Amino acid sequence: MRIAVTGSIATDHLMTFPGRFADQLVADQLHTVSLSFLVDNLDVRRGGVGANIAFGMGQLGTRPILVGAAGFDFEDYRAWLERHGVDTDSVRISDTLHTARFVCTTDADHNQIGSFYTGAMSEARLIELKTVADRVGGLDLVSIGADDPEAMLRHTEECRARGIPFAADFSQQIARMNGEEIRILLDGATYLFSNEYEKGLIEAKTGWSDAEILQRVGHRITTRGALGVRIEKAGEEPIEVGCPEEERKADPTGVGDAFRAGFLSGLVWGVSLERAAQVGCMLATLVIETVGTQEYQLRRGHFMERFTKAYGDEAAEEVRKHLR
């Protein structure tokens, strides 16, 4: 199964504020907010939604095809991704713009405030999925993640026109999209990913109820933080999957991307949706225990030991034979 992962490719600048954002906010002055946070540390990491998901899939041995746009400063990042099992030959390189950049501060309660510079990401709209499909001998699924909004719409429309199944995963871009754009992006999706807050926002912006959305997508997959994930399909009982026990909580950045990487890898392996979600939750747990979105190490023995503890011997035996 060949999966193309579209989405942002970026550098993350991650900072930690030792206090609580909520303590710095004055309720009747939010319309004139002006704050500066003295942070404890700065970590510069590789990131971006598309690259994070592709990296996780590469770690699991499923050789994803990364589709996105990066800057002329991408060569070191490209080498890193290729070294970790990602096909980067369909990444468009800008001649004039830097790779996109995410700047984020996390407080003591793990709340986050971030800004995103698009840079070369704006050129993702120029990428044709047909060219990608022709290069690799066809695509079985395209995961359409947060990216240049025009690129997301274009990729979705091309998938429909060419009959390529797609997953809708607009995450961070949902805040700037209107209801019509969101309706276009999700209608007919094989999978719709969101967290619980985004789920409510999707319904509010589209004007569609949960039941109406379930009629328009194959499966609706909602991540629920420490509660795990719910998978829903119209006319069927939902699948509920819990999270493995965390050893520590270091940094929430990229946890959702890691879940998607594990889930999509499960699809490549051909396991059940429940099993794919379990792999996703296990990978997400590794990421929350690590500072940075691509700094975790996936050691097969350690992964399977914790997976077995969380989900049992039968589940572990099914996954073990696929995990390289």
C-alpha cells in the first residue's frame, strides 16, 4: 500500500515558560493584550505536520512518500528524513524562500502559544499529485494534512477527480478556514482526523451535525488526549482505544502527528482499525515523552514491551510481525 503524506515541512523553535499563561491574562483587557514571556530554554527541531507524520511512518518501516514544499535550506533536513525511511523525491524546493518555521512556547500546564511562518510552504499549491503517482506507480491513499490552504484544497479536488482515496486532516489550519472550505476538504474523505476541540469546531463551521458528517466520510477518527481515540463509522458501534501509560510528559508538540503516523502505518500493514489506532497511540506516547517531534527513538524491543503491556499478547503478536 503506497501512502502519500502531504503537509507542512518546517523547523520548530520550541520554548518553555515556567509559569502559567492563564495567570498572565486579565479578563477585561484581552482586547489589548500585550505580553512577553521570559522562557527557560530554546530547542530548535525539525518539524512540520507532513514531515512529522512521514518520519513516524519511516520509523515503522512503511516508506511514506512526503509531498510538500521546502526552501533552499532543506538539504540537511532531506538527508535526515531519507536516513529514517522517508521518500522525499516529491518535495518541491523553492529557489527563493526559506523552509517554513514554527515558533511555539509551552507553559507549565502544557498549554501552547505558537506562530507559523509559511515561507516555501506557499509553493505546495504548485504540486500535482498525478506526477507523484506516476513516479511511484500509483497511490492507494493520500493523507492531506495542514499545509498551504490552497494546496490542501487543490490536493483534495485532485484526489476526487482521479479517484484516489484521501484522508482529511486539516488540524492547525481549521482556525483560518471557513465553513465552505472545510466542507470541501472533508466531503468524501475515507478518513477524517481531528481532536475533540477541532471536532466541535468542524461541526460549528460547516453547520453539519456529527451524524451528517459521518454520512459524508468513511471513518471519523477523534483523538481525545489521555483518553485515547474514538473511531466512528455510520451505522456501526464506535471503536474506543486507550493510551499506554506514560513514563513522563515532556512535550506535547507533534503527538497528534505521531498518532497519525502509527495509524497510517497500520493501514499499510493491513491490520484492523483498532490495531492501527493502538500503534498510533503507542507512537504518540513515545513522542509526548520526548522534547521535539522527531527526536524519539523507536527501538523494536522497547516498543513491543510497552505495546504488549498496554494492549495484550494477541495484539502484540499481530503487530510484531510487521514492525521492523
